Amino acid sequence: MGGKKKIVAILLGIVDVLLIVALVLTFFIAGNEGKSVKANWNSDFKPNASRYEEVDETKEYKADKQIAFDGKKITAADSPTEKNVTEPQSELVFPDSDKTLLTDEMINEKVNDKQTLRLAINEIYARHGYQFTSEEYINHFNQFDWYKNMTKEPDMNKVSAGFSEIEKKNVEKLQAYSDAKGWS
């Protein structure tokens, strides 16, 4: 009886192998002859360009929407016409804090919360190319070409070493204001 079981097991194994082969052949061969997929390419696109120079990279592609991030939320609006395109810049808190000593009056007028105070201090660091790690500050200062296009330095001490006397005093005054408000 042991011999019959072995023969049946071998026959079942052979049948299984034949079924698998038939299934594979059916899947890969049957019904696919002469069929092809045709791509519907945009006329500006060159598929399989043999060299990058063959692709027109100078063409400007316009988007239907303009994406903006204000530090808190992302919004999408219809793109302005070319005549109306303006860079989405929010103003600096103290645009001249690199040349003008800040007064208590100036600070009291413009700084109403901790976030505005941090922006005022970070403006000075940004002007010297400080590489921020906070996404909030990266996004805020990258909206300004003067910051986006400058070489960045991740070491805050190296950056502050390049401050003018006015900038050093302004950072100290803003930090003292922060301490007085309990925002530090």
C-alpha cells in the first residue's frame, strides 16, 4: 500500500505542475498578441528623449492656482494675470532694524505678541543668512528673494558674530522686551 500512495502523490504533483504551467502560459501568452498601449502625449513632451538638451526647459508653464502659506494654513486661489503677479510678501516687522536703533515706542507699537517679537529678532538673523530649522521661519523668510537666494549658515553664533553694533543692541532690546513680558 505504501507504493500506491507514493505513485498517487507523484501523479498529483505532476498534475499540479502541469496546471501551474498552463496557468502561467495562459496569463502571459493568451490574448495579448497584437495588443499595445498607446500614450496620448502632450505636444510639448518628448518621450524617450535621448539627451536632456532635446527637451525645451525654457518654456514657462503656468499654473491655474497660486498656492500660499501664511505660516498657519495653505490656501489656493486663482492665479493672478501676469500683469498683476506680485510676490506674496508680508512686511518685515522692523525693515530697518539693521540700520536704525529700535525705540521702546517703536517696539510697543508693532510688537503685540510673542510670535511678532520672535519674527522681529529672527529678521536680523535672516538678513545675515541664518539657516532656520523651524518650518514656520523657513517658510516665512523664503518668501523674500533676498533671503532665499543667500548662502545659509546653521551656526547662530557665527551669524551673530557678523551683526553690526546697531543689530546687536536691537537684539538685546527685543530680548529684554520679551523677558519683561514673560515671553522668554
